[in-house]
Amino acid sequence: MMPRKGDAMIYETIQSAVREGVATLTLNRPQVMNALSSRMRAEITDAVATLPEDARCLVITGAGRGFCSGQDLTDRAAAADLEGTLRDEYEPMLRAIRACRVPVIAAVNGVAAGAGANLALAADVVIAAESATFIQAFARIGLVPDAGGTFVVPRAVGMARAMGMMLFAEPVGARQAADWGLIWEALPDADFAAGVDARARQLAQGPTAAYLAIREAVAASTRNDLDAQLALEARLQGAAGRTADFVEGVTAFLEKRPARFCGR
Ligand code: T3D
């Protein structure tokens, strides 16, 4: 039974806060490099699905020197039901991130290993500190990459690099991950916090409805043919064209001033 206060879940393994439209979810088990326990998965899922009304961007990051070391390996007896855990706990967490009602940035402050790497890669944009690494660590312990890794990684970096990452299970540095197209950018460690903050504010002040439509279109492009994708673009653009933010965007352009988007 998860501790609750009224309807709200009390978080023990994560911290969440909202400031000026930016919600920050911090994985907070630094003594184990923010390894994912069952409780942490439930808390992440809940926090992402119940973001405060005023949030218009979500940043997921880690406390301490790591981002997330994947499954908590102290939690795994040989007889653990891995299939059930993936289906009942990982999948809802990943789906919550993919369906988040605002754009999601993974701010990868340090090592992201196993399901921790793939948790980061579930975000819309990944920004990493230069000292961070991404490790498809699964084969080191006799497992198969999960948490969406076999879907996302080959699409981002191609089959050869995906296979190398997964078979050798070695760290890929943030700079290389950016060069390969696995993540958006790697920032010098000294600039990381400010760089993430600037990008988060940019998204929090942007046209939220258009961002979500962009996510939908890009995700659909992995399964659609051109005809279906053109039809989807037309439908999404029709909806975007009816938003207050489109009116504001065009008005601001014509008035030669920055747009003030309301997110609708
Ligand atoms: O349900 C299922 O099981 C299926 C789902 C599976 C999903 C997965 O994610 S499987 C992959 C699990 N993750 C890993 O295999 C990574 C294990 N960790 C590491 O390889 C390394 O710790 C890191 C590369 C992440 C970091 O290395 P380093 O040298 O910077 O730090 P460290 O000293 O290894 O770790 C610091 C502490 O965190 C240490 O504890 P200690 O000695 O100080 O008491 C270490 O044991 C602990 N820790 C790190 N990762 C985990 C962990 N404790 C529990 N679970 C972990 N995943």
C-alpha cells in the first residue's frame, strides 16, 4: 500500500516541484545512483500523470552524481517475475512519459544505465552533461534491453551502433551520444544546469498544443507511410490552426514582437 495524503500519493523516492511553468521531477535515491525500485516507478508514473495545472514543461533529472542506474538490483531474486514487472510497472511509467500533457526534457546529469538510459530516451528531448554516459548495461547481467530501448535506440542511431551499444554494453559518452543523434545535446558540466533551465523555460512559454501535435506526428512517422503521414499532418495542422497560440503567433509576427503563447 503506497502512503497517501487524501487523494495524493506521498513521494518517498522522488521530489517534484513547479516553478514558473517548469515542473521538475528529481529521482532521489542518490546512494544507489537513483536505481528504480517498484516504489519509484509508481511515484514517477503518478507524478507525470498528475502534473500541477500550471506546469507547461516537465524536466526529469537525478539527484547526486548519477541520473539513474536502472532496475534496483538489490530488488531482484532469481525468481523475480521480470515480465510482470515490465508489463505492470515499467510500461505504465514509460507510457505516462510518452503521453505527458506537456513536453518532457530528460536532463541527464550523470550516468544513465539500463532502464535508466531508456527512461531518459523516453523523453521528448534529452540534454546531457558532458560527463554523463549512456549504458545499455543489460547484457552485462544476462538481460535483454527493455524499457523501450530496442524501439528507440536503433531508430535513433541505426542498427550497427544499436547492436554495438547493446552487445558490448559499454558507456557511450554524452558528446558521442549527441554526435550519433541519440540525444539532442551535450553541454559542458559547468553550463548544464543553466542550459537545461533555459530550454525548459523556452518550452514552458511555448505553444503547448502545437508541441504535443509535433510529438504525435513524429511518433506516428515510424509506422505510417507517406499518404498516412500527410493526412495526419493535415489533421493536426487543422487543429493547430484553430488555437489561440496560432492567432497570437501570426499577430506577433506581423507586429514584429515576441509571441506570448498561452499554451492553448
Ligand atoms: O524487472 C527487471 O528486473 C527487468 C528490468 C530490468 C531493467 C534494468 O535496468 S537491468 C540493468 C540494471 N542496471 C545495471 O545493471 C547497472 C548497475 N550499475 C552499474 O553498472 C554501475 O553502478 C553504474 C555504471 C551505474 C555506476 O558506476 P559507478 O562506478 O559510478 O558507481 P558504483 O560504485 O557502481 O555505484 C554506487 C552505488 O550505487 C553502489 O553502492 P555502494 O557500493 O556505494 O553501497 C552500487 O552498488 C549502487 N548501485 C548502482 N547501480 C545500482 C546500485 N544498487 C542497486 N541497483 C543498481 N542498479
